[in-house]
Amino acid sequence: MDKVVIFDTTLRDGEQAAGASLNINEKLEIARQLEKLGVDVIEAGFPASSPGDFEAVQLVSREIRNPVICGLARAIANDIDKAAEALKDARHPRIHVFVSSSDIHIMHQLKKSKEEVLEMARNMVKRARGYVEDIEFSPMDASRSDPQYIYQMLEAVIDVGATTLNIPDTVGYSIPDEFGRLIAGIFKNVPNINKAKISVHCHNDLGLAVANSLAAIQNGARQVECTINGVGERAGNAALEEIVMILKTRSDLFNVTTNINTEQIYNTSRMVSELMGFPVQPNKAVVGGNAFRHQSGIHQDGVMKLSSTYEIMDPKTIGLPGSCLVMGKSSGRHAFKERLSELGYNPADTDIDRLFSSFKELADKKKEVTDRDIESLVAEDKRITIIAEAYKLDRIQVTCGDKGVPTAAVRLIKEDGTVIADAALGTGPVDAVYKSINRLVNVPNKLTEFTVKSITEGIDAIGEVLIRIESNGVTYTGRGADTDIIVACAKAYLNALNKLVSAN
Ligand code: KIV
Ligand code: ZN
């Protein structure tokens, strides 16, 4: 069977999603998980776009050894030089050069002639090839471009050393049959095409990113660009987990394989959702909360008799734990560690100590601790270890009610151990808490999003708060979880503020 190369662009196109913001440690954490997942290529960022992106590509290049690490660059000399510099320490570096190929982009955005753009593509691929051997080239907005012009451009860049030719449906305009024909046309009309691999990069504006990618595979494409949970610019990119599971489940039709370790899909999806602050919709294919839940009595009856009556994939293949074990106060350290490992987490012993003490604290408040609670504990623990905590919540006390004036008193511990405390009045308890924290931290910002949800059912459930704050045009996402919703609000706000403080 032929292999389809999985090119993950969660850290580049995924991070372009409005409201997504990852700091450098979070990017590295995701890159490590992508390596575990077995992706072939990680597009770690766009080095010339910002110092933060440059540093992230540099760090991922140094730390991640197995996949190819790719940096994006416009067909501009400075972009190529920056990408090469950021990728200097990568074991397998790739520079991804792109330039628009559609008349609409060339005339109205680049304001150049088609000949000039062709020359830019040729010269910049040549320049990139002077730095590394692995060069990807993308004619942006390919699906709305004149195919003859694309053929000409692809032939020219292969001649100067491009090794992967990526065909983007940049604005998600194509439909599968049409996109498949575009790929077939490239194979037929580009004379030196056998020297390169064809890749595709589809956006989801009309909900067809995955379908278009599959049509391309059926027509010979052997690299797919995709993101975890389909995150990305506007309506997002093709979802990695969907493409991989379709190729696996319907291998009878596609006859291709991937290197993906599918059992890491569920954990990767949760990590990206958590760190980007984008919840996964319950009915999302493959990784949604309802994807393997059967509600109708007839379906439940069938699944109990033989799971394949209504299940086309075994949930274990994507790493979903088979049973939902409930733990409690009497569960010991060993059982807790076992459950963590069954859920796909293998923390170091020192981390287990911390996690186990949080588990015990939770089990004291909550009769039954479920897998979702444990996942939330792990996420909460990651939040406090992944970023330097300039401010840590020490104590919080709130008074509120329909007749009283909502009041909050908050005590924080600074990184150097200094204890600071203040109090404030607010329109409600959360407002009072945020005002108290503002008096202590004193970093101007605007709260742009605030969501509270319960992780499990039951009155004693853990509440999870997701917030976004904005400062100087940059968004910072914060999350916090606790059985006390006001404490969760304070944790989420401090999580976002700590990111803001460490970025400045
Ligand atoms: O959507 C697009 O065209 C892109 C390119 C940079 C490949 O993201
Ligand atoms: Zn894109």
C-alpha cells in the first residue's frame, strides 16, 4: 500500500484561527504530542511573521527529532532567510514557500504581472534550496487559479528544486469532483511531476475540507495537510483525525496507509482543545463526546449484542478508554497511577505525587471521581506547570446574594514568595473577584469571552471556566477548574494573566 504523508499544521494554520493563542511552551507541548501521534511533518510556524513564531520554530526544531520540521515563508528573500535560520538546528528541516497564483490575488493583492510572480516563485524556491534540500511550494488560491498557469508554475519550481508541491484550496471554494480533477490535471500536464510529491491543503468554508482532501488522494496526492480538530483560519482546515480514520476504516477503497498511531488521537484532540481554548462540539466526527454514544434503545440493544451493528470504528482505536471506571476516596496511589496510564497519561513520579494529592482533595469533596474528572485534574496540573506562574491563587473569599453587595477578598502569592491581598466590590461575585485581582496584578486588559461549564453531571461536579482577555491586540486564553465555580473563575483569570505577564 502507498503511504500518505501526514503534514500537521495545527501550530501554523491552526494557530491562525481567531481567538487561538498559544505560548511557546504550549506549542512545544503540542509538538511533543504530535510526534507521539506519529505525524510525518510538523509545520511549526511562520518565522518571519513575528519574533514569537520565530522562537517557536527554533525551539521545536531543537527539541523534536523524528518528524520533519517545517517553517512557512512567503516568496520573499527575508522570509526564506528567517525560516532557514529558525530551522537551523532541525534534524529534518523543510522550508515551505508560497505565493498566490490566482488572477484575483495577483491583480488585487500582489499588484504584479503573472510573469513577475512566476519569477518570484522560481527565484525564491532556488534561494530556499540553497539552505535545505526539502522544499515545499504552494501556489496559494490554486483552486481559483488558471490551471495552465499552475502547471507552468509547478514545472518551473520543480526545475529549481521543489520536492513537494502543495495545492491549496485556500478559501474552501472547491467541491470534491472538481478538486480531484485539478489534481489529475497536474499529474497529466506537468512534465517533470514525477520528481515531486503532490500535497493538498483544504479549507473548510463549505464543510468540504476532508472530502476534497480525499478526492485528491484518490487522484494521486500523497501528502495531506491537516490540523487536529480541524482548527484553522476561518472555518478551519481538514481535520487530521477524520482523514486518518477514514483512510483506515475504508482502506478497502483507498488502499493507502499512514504512519499515525491512532491510539493517540483522542489525547491529542483533548490537548489541542484545552490549550487553544476551543471546545470540541459533541457531534464532531471521531473525537466528539457523542461520537461513540448510543442513545436510541434499538441501537443500544444492537451494540450490546455485537458492537459492529452500529459502530464502524472501535473506540479503542482512537485511544478512548474502554470502560468508564469510577474512583473514590478509598482508591490508592497505585490504582490512580494505573488509571492515568489507561487514560493515556504517563507522568513522571514527581508529577504523580502532585496529581495524587489533587485527586485525594477532589475525592474528599466528590463521592465519585470519573475519568473526565481525572482528565480535568491532569489539565489543571499542566496549566500550572506549563507556564511560569507570576501570581498564584492562595485564598479567596466571596460574599454575595440578592440583597448584599457582592464582595471578594483575594490573596495571591507572587513568584518570589511575597503574599499580597486586596478586596473589591462588584456587580456580582465574579466581577468582584476579577476587580480584586486587577487591583493586585494591575495589568490593563479587556475580558472578551467568559464561559462556564460543568465537566460531569451531578451537583458536586467540577466546573470549568474558559476566558479570553485581550491586551495590546493580543488574545490570551485562560482556563480553570474546581468544584467551586468562583475558585475556577479566579484560576482561569490568573491563568490568562500569567500568560500575559510572561509574554511581556
Ligand atoms: O490556505 C493556504 O493557502 C495556506 C498556504 C500558506 C499554504 O495556508
Ligand atoms: Zn491554509
